[in-house]
Amino acid sequence: MVNSIKMVDLHGQYLKIKGEVDQAMQEVIDSSAFINGKPVQAFSLQLAGYLGAKHVVTCANGTDALQISYQSLGFNPGDEVIMPTFNYVAAAEAAALLGIKPVFADVWEDSFNINENLIEEVITPATKAIVVVHLFGQPANMEPILEIARRHGLKVIEDNAQSLGSAYKFSNGVRKLTGTIGDISIHSFFPTKNLGCFGDGGALSTNDEDLAKKALMISRHGQGQKYSYEMIGCNSRLDTLQAAILSVKLNSLDSYIQHRREAGMIYGELLQNLSAVFPPVEGIGAYHTYNQYVIRLNERDKVKEELKNLGVPTMIYYPSPLHLQKAYAYLGYKQGDFPVSEKLCNEVLALPIHTELVRAEQEYVFSSLIKSINTL
Ligand SMILES: *Cc1c(COP(=O)(O)O)cnc(C)c1O
């Protein structure tokens, strides 16, 4: 068993719900309604119900959802959106494609999320929004971020791609799921996300009816009446097959999350006395869903190599911050601009975590980690 530790186990997850998933897929095939079939609308409503959001608009993937959110909010070339530099590329890329300027901010070392104390210093008259990314399953510090946005008249876009099912508790005790807190939120159903389909999929959620209508129109070529185009849009649809699969899997999301959280606790227990390693911490008021379990340590690359030799796969999320990527050199950032993110990129290591992981595997990962550190 320990010889087959996987970063993710999508096949094992599938086998547990195979009957239901196969039937749902077969029904779509039998109906041949591959585009905008009934399961698409059904899944939108089901996800809206899960989130407690008024509107969900499905689309082809999470990156498209970001682009559609910027367009729905009416952002124009030259507008600026603030986002963490320690991040996946999607939020920056979608902005750049629309001529919107990604403006980076540094993150907290322990939560990996945007440091709200560094947001105000990068706000300019062109700033339109803060893109909050809930990284690895950990909610960002929403309460102060909302307050900053309110003070400066900015929109808040939540990138919830890695954190569907995570939650944040405000100081007054109100608990909200991530992806329901800002003005508009994006979700991804890439197979390894908390709720993954069998290919690409994405969605937007919002409580603002006008925004939801715009997002829907933009994702359908900006079309109002048939062949009447009211705004520039794109073609971004969730396949009927994916929607049918997602509807089945959404019923298991809470048990998937519970499993991820238990695995997170087990790693936490095992790692607590290993002084060479900083395990992830769950922030105050945060309900972490451990889409990734990312530790920090020195000599990361050597440890990663040793772990690989012992049969333990690991990943590096992310090896370089966005402000130092070639594609974003035109923004004019340089080494040293965001020291925490730059340091994290040298220290982070994602350990195997998924819905099928068992304690014995985690113990093997742990003992392998000790061995690997001791060979340094
Ligand atoms: C996965 C991901 C996305 C984009 O999702 P796709 O569906 O792959 O386009 C966006 N942001 C973050 C933080 C992600 O991890």
C-alpha cells in the first residue's frame, strides 16, 4: 500500500460512487443533449443551494469564470485589480487578457493568503477590485478585506477555486462559506479541486441579480435575444456530462471535506514535534478544507528528491511568484518586491492529501519525511 501513495486518487474516489455516476452519464448520452441539457440548470440550482447563494452561473472552467467576473463588473483596459503574487496564474492572466492591470500584494507566511495590511498601499485611483484567493482550502482574512474594500469603494472578487466548502467566521459570530462573501466569486471543478468533474468545469456565484444576468449573457456570446449581441462575450459552457457528474458528486462534497480535514488533523498531530517543518495552521475563524496540505521547510528540493526515492510523491505550489514570471515582466516588478512570497516559493512542499488517503499512508509519509530530513 505504501508503495502506491498518490498525490490524488481520483479513481478510488470514482469507484465509491461508480453506479450513480455511470447512470447519470448514461442518461446524458441517451438524451444526446450534450450542450445546455437539463443537468446544467439542475446543477446550478443545486450548487446555489449548497452555497446559499442567490445565483450560480456555470461556465467552462475557473479561469473563464475570472474573466467573466471582470467583464460583468464592467472593468475596462487600464483598470487595476489587486491580488496576491503567491498564487496560481489564472486571476492575473484573465485580467491581462482584458487589458486590466494585475497589481500584486504580498501574503502571510503562515496562511499563504493575501496580507490585508499590505493592500491599501497599492490602491491607486485606477483600482477597481481586490481579488481574494482562498489558497489551498484556507479562507483569507475576509473581515478586514471587506472593510478596506468598503472604505475605498472597491469590489471584492473571491477566487474560490481551491476552497469550495471552506468557511469563514466573522467577529460577530456569523459564519459564511467562502465564495459567498464578496460581490462575485469563481469556482473551478478541475478534477483535483474539492469538487472535481471529469474534465474542465467552472462557475460564478453572486447574490447580485444584475451581475448574474451579465455573467450569464457574457458566457453565452453576449447574446440577448437569439443572434442579438448586446455585449462582447465569449463561449464558456459547462458540458451537460460534467454537470451530471457534478450533481452526483456534490452530494458527497461534505464527506470529502470531512475526510480532508481529518487527514489534515492527522498530519498536524504527526508533524507537531518535527521542528524542521512548519505545518499549515488553520487561521482564526477559518474552516480549512485542505485542498492541499502545504508544509514549509528548508532544503525543500533535497527533501522532495529523497521523498521521491522513498515512494512519496510531493508537489511544489508554487515554485515562482507571479511578479517574477516572464509573462508578467511588463508590469515592472523585480526580485525583492514581495519577500514573503519569494521565500515561500523556496520552502513550500505539498504532501499527498485526498479523499481516499488513509492513516497508515500518512504515517509512512511522516516517517519518510523524517528520514529525508535526517539525510541532509
Ligand atoms: C484551479 C484554479 C483556477 C482556475 O481553474 P481552472 O478551472 O483550471 O481554469 C483559478 N484560481 C486558482 C487559485 C486555482 O487553483
